[in-house]
Amino acid sequence: MEIWEDTAIILAVRAHGENGAIVTLLTENHGKYSGYVHGGQSSRLRAILQIGNIVAAEWKSRINDSLGQYKLELIKSSAAAVLSDKIRLQALQSACIIANLTLADREICVAVFSGFIAFLENLELCDDDIWFPSYIYWEIGLLRELGFGLDLTCCALTGEVDNLAYVSPKTGRAASFDAAYQYREKLLELPNFLVNNNKVAKGDISKGLKLTGYFLQKKLFEQIHKELPKARLRLEQLAEQL
């Protein structure tokens, strides 16, 4: 019998059979993992099986390669904390869907899990200038973990570290305002808060989502022949209204 226990975030739930559910988790030490939950469609378990919720998971199976079965206990209901806030709920849905679609099954990704937990903690603060940057940092971390890290430390053209304002869509490297101004129409804007931990300025969140969204699409979703999830596109639209 194969058995493990771990802390996890619920990424996806789908009904299976008359009363069960197949649940996909992002675990701390086992990566993205799916399993069957008996009675997963019952009213008692539906409250637990909400995407974004943090759970204590026990997975067991006769052999390691099979689907296996989950026993889940709720640690924190992240979903309930954002149900009344359209934009925060959209961000939660977006993160869960992106993680579920891009992470490989059963490959350990501690950094992505830790970043997701940090995002969920910040999401509870209800402050757009805190949780939204945390979400964007999580997307940057996801890109880095999957081999597509952005280099926002210095200008790729001059080496200077001040006045960084753009990012090359080809290389993912930053460029300063003066060095890259003449090419600005071909570049992505670099939001202020991603440079030297500056404060969030008006329009920064929209710029940040467009920046990470571009690389998510080009580097991850095009590789699996998919478009950015609708939840992610709606989040970007909502951010433009801030």
C-alpha cells in the first residue's frame, strides 16, 4: 500500500460517478496530484472541496501509478473569504486554473506552492496594493519554476539598474527608459512595483498582468496548444478598471 500525507491547495474538482469526485491538489511536497474522494458530491464535502481551500491530505493506493484515494480535512477556507468580492474571486480562480493546466503531474514544485500560500494569505487582506502584486509575483515565480524566468535586475542594453521601464518580449530581460525608448512600441511595459520593490503606482497592476500574461501565453500555453484561461483574461479586464 502506497500512502503519504501532505498540506495542499485544491486546484480542481470534478464529479465522478453518482457521488464521488476527482480532486486535483497542489501539494507542498508531492507536486500536483489527483485522487478520488468518496462522497465528494455530498453537501458536507462540497463545502470543503472548493478551489483555493487549504487542506490536510492523505493519499493512498495499492500501487503508486494508480489514481488513488484522498481523505481530506479542511485547514483554511480561502474560497469563502473571497466569495463576496468579484475581483479577488477571479484572481483565485485564475491561479488555480493556471497551476492545474501548466504544472506537470507529480513533479515537486515547492516554490510554486509556497508562493501560492503567500498569495492566499495576502488575498485575505482585501488590499489591492498588497494581494494583486502578490498574485503577479506568483505568476513570475511559476514562469521561473518552469524554466522561463524574467530578468528584471538590470538593463540588457547598458547594464544600468536605474530607470528600468520595459521588458523585451523576446528575451524577458529589462531595459531602461532612455536606452529602449525608441523601441518602446515593440516592448512590454515594466510596472513600477517590480523594480526595486517600489510602491504600486496607478496602472501598475494592469501592466503587470499584461507582462506576465504575455509570457504565460508564449512560453507555457502555446506549448500545450491552449489559450490563456478565460478566468485569467477576465482578471486582466477587471484590473484595467482599477
